[in-house]
Amino acid sequence: MSRHLQSPSSLGWRGTTSSRRLWSDDTTFHCSHSAARFRVAVAIEFAIVVLGIFVALQADNWNQGRKDRQLEQVYISRLMDRREPTLRF
């Protein structure tokens, strides 16, 4: 006889109606508890991803600012080099 055709008592189920109700309430509680834990895990992962993107953008802004300051110094030195021969005191 296949398992899906067996009676509940042959599968080891010896509960009463009240114990079945308690068992289903426990299952519902367990499922809702698991769902809550899943939602918390998803929220934490989302926060980690958002924080990682924020840090990456800040690092990129810092690096671009550093490159801009270096380029500014190059431009200033070139302007000073070109200007010196024309200055006569």
C-alpha cells in the first residue's frame, strides 16, 4: 500500500481532535516565526547592501576629489611656468 493511501493511525497519528488543533496552532506559530525571521534576515541583508553602496560611492567621491586636486596642481604649475618668462621686474 502506498504511503498516501494509508490511514493516519497506521502512520503513527494517535491524536485527538484537540491535540490536532494544538498541533496545527504550533505549526502556524512556527511558520509565522520562521516568516518573521526571514523578514528580519532580508531586512539585514538589504541594509548591508545599501551600506556597501553608500561606502562605495563615498570612496569614489573621495578618489575623484583627490584626482581633481592633483590635476589642479598640474594646471597651476603649468600656468606659473608659462607666466614666469613674461614677468619682468
